[in-house]
Amino acid sequence: MATRRFPRWLAVVGGIVVAIGLVIAFWNWDWFIPLVESRASAALGRKVSIAHMHVHLGRLTRVTFDDVVVENPPGFPAPVPLAKIDSLSAAIDVAGYLHNKAIRIPEIDIKHPVVEAQATKSGQSNYQLALGSSGGGPSPQIGAVRITDGHVHAVVPKLNADFNVDVATREGAQGHREDQIVADAKGTYAGQPITGHFVGGALLSLREASHPYPIDLQLANGPTRLSLKGTVQDPLKFEGADVKLDLRGADMADLYHLTGIPIPATPPYHVAGALDYDRQNNKIRFDHFAGTVGHSDLAGNIAIDPGKERPLLTADLLSRRVDLNDLAGFIGGTPGTPSEAATPQQRRAIEQAKASPGALPDKTFNLPKLKAADVRLRYRADHIEGRYMPLDQLVVNLDITDGNINLHPASFTVGKGAISANIAMEAPENVIHTKADVDFRRVDVARLMAATHLFEGAGTIGGRATIDTTGNSVAAMMGNGNGEVKLFMAGGDLSALLADLSGLEFGNALMSALGIPSRDPMRCMVIDMPLNRGVLTSKVLLIDTENHNIMGSGDIDFRNQTIDFELKTEPKHFTIGSLPAPIDVKGPLKKPSILPNPTELGVRGGIAAVLGTFLTPLAALLPTIQFGTAEDHNCRELITQASQTGRAKISPQELRARTHR
């Protein structure tokens, strides 16, 4: 009987079936762990290890990794790895990828992630990941992120920071249709206590356009308070933001640790506005903000471009009313005036500044901070507060590039005139070299006199001041400076009280009885004072009015911040009742004494007293009678001479000889 042959195709099929059965029976997804570890390690720039891998196939394929560990960089001195995760699970839309190449991850579950973000005192860190390139492929769309019992511990010595963050997801509160991510932070940052509370949506980029991602962040770092509330259309790219940022604190300088942008010291502040990210231009924008800084209001727009070698801050700011005390920190002074919002440290600093004998700010500019960011600032103040402040408006155009400062210009309005300063400051060798040129254009004398609440006057002043100096504080700059001050005035008038200040008139009643005018028309004023190594010396100081000549001589020493000046009045006409003793202005620049010369006043006063005692009371007026020997000056020639630079110093004797013609 012939043997029936078994079909070969059946044997092949059977072999395939058996092989598939064996694969199914003995298949282990852990075989792919080395490949996954290699890809993950290359992407993160850290060694990644995985204990087990599980895959559940389907339209939404779920991949789970157990005991995931991300190591520290080689040689990093830390006893624990950067991160450990008990379980990391992701649901991947495989069908969607096969259909349109879109990477969609609708769900991510992370159980008990523990992150130890550490840095050394030298600046080496374990958390700066060298993320690999995505190769230009599509960005993944991530849906719900669920975190169970997450914990982050961060230690950064350079920031004086050591804080913990607990993070987890929770069911949405009443009125919320989705879960929420909640994070709580506590510890220290910048040497100050820090606490934070964040609530956000558990869903990220897989969202409906009509249901943006909610954000609610409350942060406190020392006296600084930050509130961020609103929604974002795409939270991974921070696009389509409708977020309000509210900032308040004791000093804007404290924001340097949070933003990396150096800001001078300020009084207590509170500002609020809209926060957004301009992805096209790579700028973080703080738009249409408004608030207060000390006793001044502040509004405007700020943009930060973090993508440069140094961050670039562009600001356009406006104050309707400003107290210049609030801006003192910009020149190294102590800003603000005592207020309820000021901290005890700020109140002490203000009182110490008042008690300090120095009139010029001596706080050094922080050069490393100046080089931390580039700045393009435009600032305008429409009204300047202050009972004794003759300035009306302020406009500042400020640029900082690699630590070099340019003011071009800073301009103060005085009535219908202006004081405009162009200042350049460079520090190539850690010592600031400053050049400044200040123009006085039609400065309103009436405005200057009104600010004193004592005198009146009319006319306009013009002139120029220059300085070329080195030093890292305003006090050092003035103490090392070379330059000049030239001021001119032709026409106008000053009140008789001002003109007779150095003549010690007995009083308005006597002035009226003798026919002395209440206003004294001015022919000219010339002030020419060179600055040499911190000493400002009078080359010419003359006020020529219709009735008087007032001449000044002496110097102002900015090195020790003292003044030693003498003002002397010479009447042009016959007067009675004047003791024309020179006025000495001497002592600390901050608070000099203004007194008549005791020697000459004593001689004249003694004579008057003797005559009044032994003769008649009217005889006491004899030493006060002035027959008027002063003459008019050639104002045009004086102004022309003072306007020229590089001329030899004119002595008081030469001035008298040239002008008494």
C-alpha cells in the first residue's frame, strides 16, 4: 500500500504557527529595554536605566516602564541620582501616527517621581540636560498628565536656594470638569523664605480652542509677592495667553533673583498688567501694566528677549506724577521717603542717609549686575512733585550694552526751558569712565525763584556744564572730575530781597521808605567755574543788576564735599540802612553755614553801636550809608569771554579792572 504524503505547505504553516505560539508564550518586552535606554540616554544626555517594560497593544497602545532612573553627570558629587520614578506609563495613539504622522500622547501617568536637582558652589549642576534634537519632526501633543506623590528637592548654592516642591494631580474642584495639577513649594531662595502654590489644568496641549488651559500661581519670596492668574491656549508654548501678573514688594532690586534683570533699589512698589509670550519674536511681554513705586505712579510696557547672549530688556514707561526721591536708587542714592509700606531696613537706610554728612551718593555701582542684561529704556514723567522742586517734567532715554551706559539724553523741563544731559559711562577695567555734557537752555528764572518760596524773578538762563571723570559712585566721580560750569543770563530781574541778601538790608519797611525797589532789573549774570580734580573754583561769578553788583569767589571741593565761598554786594547808588558785609558760605556741602563775614560785620556794627550810644540814634546809620561806587559791567564782553573754552583763569582783580569802565 502506497504511503500518503503529508502536504509540504501544511508543514510550513504548522511551523509558522508553532513559532508564533512559542514567541507568544515566551515573548518579553524587556528585550527592548537596551534600545529604549540608549535612545533615552542620548535624548537627555544622562544615563537612563529601566527595570521592566510592559506594552499593551491596541489603537491606544500603552507603554509602561518600571523603576526608571536618570543618573547624574559623570563625576558629579551627589549620593543620589537626578531622578527616580516608580512607574512611567504613556498611552500612544499609534493609529493616528500611521494615518497622519501626528504624535499624540493622550495620557501620561507618573507614579512617585523623586527629583534631586543639585548644584555645586562652583556652578556645576545635574539638572541642565543636553536635550537631543528632535530632528525637525512634529512636536508631540500631550493630553492628561497624572502625577502621584511627586517630590522635587532643589539646592543651588549660588542662588542661596534650598527648597522642596510637592506635586500631584487631584480631582477638579466644584465647577471644574477636569483634574488639576497642584504644586506646593517651601524653603529658601536668595536667602529669603519662599513659599509657592500652583494650580493648573491636568490636560496640556490636547485641548478645545474654547477651553484654554487655566493657571493660578501664588509665590512669596521674602517681601516680594507674585500672583499669576489666567488662561493659555497652548501651555507648552505659552501661546494665546490671557494672564494677569501682579507684583508687589519692598524693593524692585529684589526681582533680580527672580528675573535675572538688574533693577536699581526702589521704595515699596505694586504693579499689575498682562503677561504674554511673543513666540514669533521670542519675547516675554508685560504689557499695559500700571501701579505705584513709592509716592510715584508708574505705567507702561516691558519686553524681555531671553535668547540673546545677555537678556535684552526693552521698556517704555510713564509717570503722571513722580517724586524724584523715588528715583534716587538710579544714581546710587537711598530711594523713597518713610512710609507705612517701607520695611524697617528701608526706614533705617533713609534715616541714615539723612544723617550722613555726605551730600553725594557714595554707593558703588554693581558692575557684574550692569553686565547681566542689556537695556533699552524710555521714561517720561509729566509732573515732578516737591515743594522746593523747580523741575517740571523729565524725559530719559537710557541704553545699557554690555555694562556700558548711555543717557541720550536725560532732560528736565524748567518752565519753558530745559536742562538736558548726555552721559556716557564705560568700565573696560572695572572702573567706570564717565563723560557728561549738560546743556541749560532758556531755564526759567521765575520757575527757579518760585521753588524757593522766598524770592521772585524773571528771565532765562543758558549755559553748559561738562565733566570727564572716573569712579564707581557719584561721590567718587565728582571727587575725581575735570570739566567746567558756565551759566549766562542777560536781562530779566531778581527780587530786591535776593539782590540785597548779601547786603543785610534792615527790612522791607526801611527799603520802602528809602525808595529801594522791590524788584531789581538785571543787566547780566555770568558764572564761569572750572572743575579741576574734583575742585570747582570761581573764575567769574558776577550778577549785575540795575542797583547792585554781586560778586562771588571761592570753591566747592567735591573730594571732601565742602564749600568755601564769599558773596559780596556793591551798591551802584546812594543807600542808607545797609551793612554790606560779605556773606560767607562755608562748611559741609550738605548743610553749609550762610553767615556774614564776622570780622567786617563786627567792625561796622561796632562803629554803629558806638555812634548810637554817644551821639544820636541817627548817627548809628552813618556806617551804613553807601554812596554807590560800583559801575555797570560790559555784559556782552563778559558773556563772550565766559563762553569760550580754554581761557586762562580771570582773577577777581582782573575782573574788576575789565568791568569797571
